[in-house]
Amino acid sequence: MALINQKQQSAYQVKGDLLDTSMKYLKNWYVFVLCIGLSLGAAFAYLEYATPQYKVSSTLLIQDDVKGDAGGKGTAFSDLNMFHISKTVDNEMEVLRSRDLIFNVLKSLSMDTHYMVEGKIKDKELYGKSLPVRVVVYKLNPGAYAQILKLVIKDNSSFTLESKGRRVLYKFDQLIKTNDYLVKVEKGPSFSANFSPVIIQFKDLYRMAESYSLSGLTVLPIVKDANTIVLSLLDPIPERGVDILNKLIEDYNRENVNTKNIMASNTIRFIDNRLKYLTNDLSVVEGDVEKYKKLNRVTDINTDAQMNLQNSGNYDQQLSSSSVQLNLIRSLEKYLSQADGRYQLVPSTLGLKDQTLSNLIGKYNDLQVERQRLMRYNRPNNPLVLNINDQLAGLKSNIRENLKNVRRGLTLERNSLLSKSSQYESVIRNVPGIERGLQERSREQSVKVSLYQYLLQKREETALSLSSTIPTSQIIDRPAYNTAPAKPKTTLIYICSLLGGFLLPFSVLYVKDKLNTKVQDISDVELSFGTRILGELSHNEERKTSIVVQKGSRTTISELFRYIRSNLGLMNDTVKNQVLLITSGMKGEGKTFFCINLGITLAMVDKKVVILEFDLRKPDLLKDMNIKQEKGLTDYLNDPDIELSQVIKPSNLAPNLFVIGCGTLPDNPSELLMSYKIGLLFERLRKEFDYIIVDTSPVGQVADAFSIAPYTDAGIYLIRYNYTEKMQLGILEDISENKKLKNLMLVFNDARKENRKAYVYGGYGLQEMKA
């Protein structure tokens, strides 16, 4: 049961603390209302003057060109595999963010000129169809970017241009040349002779491109490792943002197509060179056959000899094919050894049967194309370019090594074919020499014709791919803008302003409360177990006098003194609180004021009361009571001839209230309070008076009160709101824990409306005794 009561008591205390904390701020409700109102007003003004920013976005799919553009065209390029360009989303995102690409986009859209018209609240920017005039820029010097031009349309053919305080009249389409710029002004879509003056500013396209590249243009994948990316930007004119993204995608796709066409163009160029040499060779062979037939009059060939010749011809044809391939190998080796062809594409392996060589050359050409594309927007020392250079060097070395291996294999094959051919030559030795010569020339002609036809076919296929190249990227969502502005966010700003208007006064009050070292209310005092609260006194509105309790008075403070009088009888049922010691932690907390009015309150119920002025250092009691200082306590204690009755004076404030003043200020007040006559003094006063009120010095400054404490029945400790330092409460804690004053009770003085929750009439502290 005790545990349950303790928990309930703690819960009540927490609720009380929360209520007390809330009341500190609720009493300043008008400050919160004012700050919130001002904050909302500032937010409204900001939203009125702020320029809204709209989000423009588009979605692109970056396709991986696995088989090249010709992959879907049957077998035309199936044996070449030369147009595959591997695409990575990260690389393409960097290309889309490249400054050169963005610069070209801004330049093509004439973004180097901005147009504004003055408004009542804020200036309005013009763009596109809303332009009354359009400035064609031919040249801009750095000084042009710091100028603001004011253009005023005079009539349908002329206008004035004001710059640096100088106004000049010009004609439309007239070339305007200054030290800073060379421009021409044309009529715009919304031209009107009555149009408002237009403010013109020139912008540095390089800085704009840099801004878009670093932060203005956002390029992000929809999800990680996905081929779909989102391009977005913010612009106060959504139509301009749409135009920028459309132009950016268009230029990106064009560059992509141009890059793909480079490989096809180089292959066509190589095939054309080979066809030129083959055409000359074929003409020579055909002329030789024609001359041989005319000279030897060849008309028919023996069937048996033809069979042998056919078999021999098969081997010779293979031998010729092998020779052609060896020639191709030598041509490729010679091409790779050229110093000026380090970063040129390697021609495809036309007719070579080695698949490994074809794959190596295909990869080498892919890297060359990727390098050429990166070099358009990057420097040679870029890590990506250097990485590709290293890969190209490695692949080139592998290609050369592979060419050596292929050449070695073809040489072996050719030697074998020569051996077989020599066998058949021995068989056909009986064939007339004329027929043999004719067959030899025909075989050479056939080989040249086959190779010529093959190259022609590949050239047509390559030209076809060149004409049908499509971009790698596909637009999923075309550039569009959200109708609601992305910035500023109206709802968020109002919410933030509301919170700011609330938190600002809350923070100020909180910091002010934490920095305040004065006691503000009862909650600032941690009450030890057994320390009781005798009462609370309100602020004394009548500051002219210390007397606030009078017969028949019904003021608040007089009623509070009556409650304290009642509590004195309720605080201890076993011992009568006859001798009351009044003290505090520091001077000015109202001890003398409390002693006088408590004495009057007790005397009003027919109690005989005496007030002792035991503040032997700075006495104020008699002064506040308007009583002349004569012989007092110090005189009684020092002079054995002075009787007690001689120092007791009527107060003239109440019939039963008397006072004993301090008397002559002593030189040794601490030693005087140790006199044996102190005990005799209190013993005689107890017999003569119902209540003895002892006004002592502050215990936070001197220890005089502790010398008198053994002769008292109760100690009353005064704490004054907004005056007593919180550091002084350590003295009260020490007195309570060490029982330095008997029957300790607290009185809170000078309570005001802003720090008084309720008048406290009495009760025990809720805090347990500290260990």
C-alpha cells in the first residue's frame, strides 16, 4: 500500500510539474500570439515576393546496343560484329551533364539574354511567345554582363536603349555596336508599340552551363543499376525548362548517332581503298587471259585433263585464298604499325576466318569509338580516357600477337597446299602447255572476282547501316512540368513560420528562465522531509509603510498574515510555538517587515507579543516602527544595572505589542550573543509574554541566529520571490538537514501575479529527506 501511495504521489507531482511549467508560458500567451502573427505575416510577404520555381522532368531509357544497329537486319553484319558499342548508364549520365553539351544547348536557345518587365510587387521575366523584342547577340565582352539595359519601344520602327545613364535612339534590325557588345534588336512575337519598358541583362553562358552541370540539372537513375534515368531542373518559366530538356535530349541523340556513324564511315573508306587496288589487279588479269586466248587460239579442253585440272585447281584456289589471307594479314600488320594510326579504327577482318582476331578487332574498335566520344567532352588526362588508352594498348598488342599466330597457321596451310598442288601438277604434265596456262590465268581471275564481289557486298551493307543508324536512348516521358511550383512550398513555409513563431518566444522564455538566478516560485525550492511551509505573502502594494496589518483591514496581504497566524497553531500540536526566530539567507528578504506585521496579527487576538531586535549589526526594526532608539538589548546584556523592564517599549501599533530594540551597536556582537544573560532574558520573557518574535541577522552572512536558536521554539525562514538567489537555497538545505533551527518553517514573501500559482497556507514538503 505504501508503494502504491508513493507511486500515486510521484504521478501527482509529475502532473503538477507539467502544469507549473505550462503556466509559465501560458501567462505570456499574448507574446506567442504576436510572434506567430508576425511570423505568418513574414511568410505571406515572402511568398508574395518570391519567384516560384517549377520542376521540369523527362525520363530516358539508355539501351544497351548488344548486337549493334545491324543486329536486326538479318545476316548483313552477322560475320562482322563491328558496330557494337557498350553503353553504361553512369557514363551516359556524365555525358548529359557535360558542360560543352549544355553550353551548346543554352547557346542554341539564346539563353545569353534575359528579359524583364517591372511589376508592382516583383519583376516579371519574359520568354518565348511573350517577348515583345528579341536581341540577336553577335559578340559579348566581359563588361556586358555587368550592364542593365532598359529598352523602351517608341513606335513600330524605333526604340530607345538606356545604359549607364545614356539613352540612344535606334531602329529595329539595326546593328548596335559598343565596347561591350555587338547586338541587333528584332521585333518579337508579342510586339506592341505600347509595351512596357523591357529590362535586358546579358548572362555568361559558360557560368550558366557550369551551374547547370554542377547543380541545376539533375540526372539520376530511377532505381539503382537501372537503364532508365530521369532528367530534371527547376525554372521560374516552365516553358523554358521544357525547351532546355528537349534541346538537350536532341543534341545528345545527335552526338550519339554521329559517334556510331564514324565507324561505318571509316569501314567504307577502307573498303573503297581495297576495291581500287582489286579493280586494277582484275583488269590486268582479264587482259592477260584475253591476250593469251587470242595468241594461242584456245577453244576446247579434254575431259580427263579437265577433271585433273579441276582437282588441281581446287588446291590452287585454296592456295590463292591462303595467299590473299596472308596479304590481308600483312596489310593489317602494316596498318597497325603506322605511327599516325594510334587512335584510328582498325578495318574489319574482311574474309579472315579467325574468330578470335575478329573479336579482338571488334573490341579494339569499340574502345576507339568510346575514347573519341569521351574526348569530345573531356581532357586527355581524364581518368576514363587514360583507362581506355591502357586498354587500347593491351588490345593492340594482343591483335599483333594473334596476327602472328594466324600468319604462322596460314603459312603452314599454304605449304601443305603447295605439296598437294605439286602432286596434281605431275599428273597433268601431259596436258598441253597452252591449256595449263589458260587454266592458271582463269583461276587467278576467279579469285580476284570473288574477292571483288565480297567487298562490294560489304560496302553496300555498311552504307545501309550508315543510313539507318538510330539513337541509343529512347524517350519514355517527354519533358513536362508540374503545374504546382516546386519552390517555394507554400504549406511547408507556413508550417515552418508557425513553428518558428511558437518556438522563438518559447526559446526566449526558456533561456530567460534558465539564466534567472532568482527564486521564481515554490517549485524552485526542494523541500526536505519535515520542512514545512508556513505561508505565502503577496506583494506589498503600499510601499510607503511597512505596516500592512490593521484592525478591520481586509486586504489580501493582511488576510495572508491571519492565515499564517492560524498555521502557527496547526503546525505543532505538542509544543507551543512561543519563541519564534525570524531569519533569512540575505538582507532585504523582508524579515523586519514580517516580524512587525506578524506581531500585530498576534496582538489582535489579545495575545501579548514582544519583538526582539537581535540584528545587532544593521538594525531596522525600530526605524520601521517609527520608535526612537534608546536603551536596548545590548545595553541590558552589558550593564547589570539595567532592568529588563527598562528596555521593553510599547509599539504604539497594537495594545498588546511591545518591542525591545537593539540599543547601542556593540563592537563584538557574536561574543555578546554568547552571554549567559541571553538564557535569563528568554526565561523571563516566556513568563511575561504569549509570543516572542526574534528578528535576527541573515544566516547567509553571519551566524548570529544559530547562537540564539537553542532558546527558541521554532525557526521561520523567509524566501523572497525574484530576490533570493537560488545559490542561497543551499543554506536552507544545510539548516534543514543538520537541524540547526528548531521546528523549521518557510514563508515565501513578495508573491506577484506572474509567479504565484496559489497562496500556500500550510503543509509539509513532499520531498523525502536526502541521504
